[in-house]
Amino acid sequence: MDKVTHRVETFKDLVWWLLRETVQEMTERLAQVLAGLDEELHKDPEERKQRKGWESIGKRERSIQSVFGLEVGFARRGYRRVRPDGQVEYRWPLDELLGLAPEERFCPLVQQMAVGLAAQSSFREAAAFLQEYLQVPVSHQQVHRWVQAAGARREAEERERVAAVFERGEVPASEGQGAAVVVFEGDGMNVHLQREQAKRAELKLGVMHEGWVAESPAKRRFRLAKKVAWAGFLPAEDFWQRGVLRFHERYDVGKVGRVVVNGDGADWVKAARAHFDGAEVYLDPYHRNEALRRGLGFAPGLLERAQAAIIEGNLGTLRQVLVEALAQAPGDEHVQRVRDLRRYLG
């Protein structure tokens, strides 16, 4: 107990001391377990078959950093062979069993935590949290690389799921749910690119849900019911294929009453009609009103009439308002804005 009291001044100090002591014991125990696993692999009949044609190079040391200062060094057996093209390749059965990537210094648990943190904050903030609270000496550049790698794996999985359905004709497993209405909302966000030929790209965002439900008795806060989201720098066809896949994985089409698509009027949003039979495509109120103000802002009276016509669903009146707006436009710029509005609403 003496070695504790002279190091501890607060409860936090006591917790950290106990963690360090525990981690030291874990490090020693983990090294023993890893040595045992490597020995079992060496004797395993199936692993022996896989080693056919490989030359043993003996054991090599490796060190893996985990949380709370846990850093374990261990030796594992390695093998090499020369491929027909003359290239030398290596394999480490224990690394393969544990899912350890070549040259990686941090354990998969640290990587998982880093990616999760980076999804909620910046790379620098994620790295700072890992360093301060989990005692992981990692840089924000490393967190960035892990996020990129995780994204690449997820994208590969997503492309494989889509290919299975739309290229190989496999029927996706479905939950078989029904719904009175399923809503798809699509929007785009322009993102500046670094170290790419193109300077900007549009990130398409999609959300599938069943409407809005109140989060409180006072109904001041709402959330989307049964929300599923996806996104990507994708052409319209690829984007909606991923939406269709999510739709069929959840719903029995025969049990869905309506499919509604809300968006900003972009062509890629309207393309949803080609992917969902009978889909009703609407401009969302925000983008619709912004377009009306941009096109008819020079004539407040016409703007009010256009808004009322849309609310009432009176397309004839709306067309008449746009004709009058062309006649009243004070200049070529305003004429062009009205024409753009007419195409947008069409």
C-alpha cells in the first residue's frame, strides 16, 4: 500500500494508477496468449496445408499499441515464397487470424474508436481525445487514414450489395414490413476537393423514412420515423439503386401504400421516378419557396398568388401567374429568372 499512497493525491490519480497496474498485468498475460495461439496455428492441420509451398523464415517481433498504454510485443512465425513473376510475398498466420494489417502499429479496437469519434468530430479532436483520455499516442493524420480505409471498405461492401441485386439478379432478403407511406428525401451538397483534378463535387444525401413523430408530449420536437440514410459522390443511377436496395430490404412492396420523394427539384432527384413505380415527386417547401422568391421577388403580388396557387394545388392559376410575370418583368434578367422558375417547377 505504501507504493500507492505516495503516488496518489486524488481519486482520479488512484484510478489511473490502478489502470496502469492492470494494463501491465494484461500486457504480460496477452503476450502469453499470443504465443500460445502462434503455437496452435503451427500445429493446426488446416494451416499446415495452407503453408504448402511456403518457406519458413522463423519468428519475427511485432508490437501493437492499444488503449490505456497497453503495448504488447510478441513474436510470431512467418513464411515467404517467390511468385512466378519473381515478386517475394510474405504471410504471418497469427496476424491473419487476428485481423492485423501489415505494418499497422495500433490494434483494431483503437482504429474502431478513432473512426467512431471522427464521425462526430474533427480528426484533430478525435486524436486529442484518444491521447488525453485513452492514452493512445496517435496523430490526426493517422485517424484520417483510418477513416479513409474504413470508408473504402464500406464502399466496396455497398457496391457488392448493389451488384448482387442489379447485375446478378439476386433477390435481397426483406423484413417484409408494410407502411401507409414511405418518404424519400434527397439533397445535394457541393464539397471542395483537395489534390483532385476536379475542384468541386456534389455529395448526394438520401433519407428514407415513414414520416415524423413527436419526441415530447408538447410536440415541440419531432424525429423521423424508421430513418435510414445513405450518401455518396454518385451518379443518379447509382444513388437511387442504393435507395431501392434499402427499400426492398425493409418493405414488402405490396404492403406499401404510397412512395413520396421530396427534393430540391434537381434532375437527379426527379430521376427517382424511374426507380419507384408510381412515386410522387415533390419540391420540398424550403427549395420551392426559395425558387419562387428568386423568380418573382420583383412582383410581391404575383409571388403571393403563386404561393397560394401551389398550396391550393391549382396549377392553372400558377401557369397564369407565370405568364403575367413574363409580361411584367422589368428587364431581361428578370425575364430569365421567370423562365428558370417555370422550368424548375415543371
